[in-house]
Amino acid sequence: MIALALPLALGCVGVAMLLTLWRLVRGPSLADRIVALDTMVVDAIALIVLIGMTSGTDSGFEAALLLAMVGFVGTVAYCKFILRGDIVE
């Protein structure tokens, strides 16, 4: 059953990444683009985890955890830049 679910999940995440990329390019405002970028980070984390499950290695989970931390810090920095105009006070 997992052999059928993993390719289906990879396809769904791939479609989600393409739709998020479309929103990133066509976003009407800067806030929409930041939300799309954060969503793309979440999609990339899901893709890394699915590839790790497919290959059977544990290093994909560590990479996904690192990307989650970096993605969160990046989103906070972008939002702070929008609100205040600078990142470092």
C-alpha cells in the first residue's frame, strides 16, 4: 500500500509546488509573495521527507528539520522587513 501512496504523494506535492510558484510570481502584493515563499518552504520540507521515505535513509529527515528552522527564520525576517523597513535594529 505504501508503494502506491508514495508516488501519489510525490505527485501531489509537485503540483502544490507548481501552484505555489505561480502565486509567488503572480502575487498581487508583497505579503502574498512572502506567504507563497513560506508555503514553498513547507512544500520543500514535505518533498524532502517523501524522498527520504522512498529511499529509506534517515538523512532526509535531518535535512527537513534544518530547512524548517531556516524557513521559519527567513519568514520572520521578511515580515519584520515589511513592518519596520530594516531587519537589524
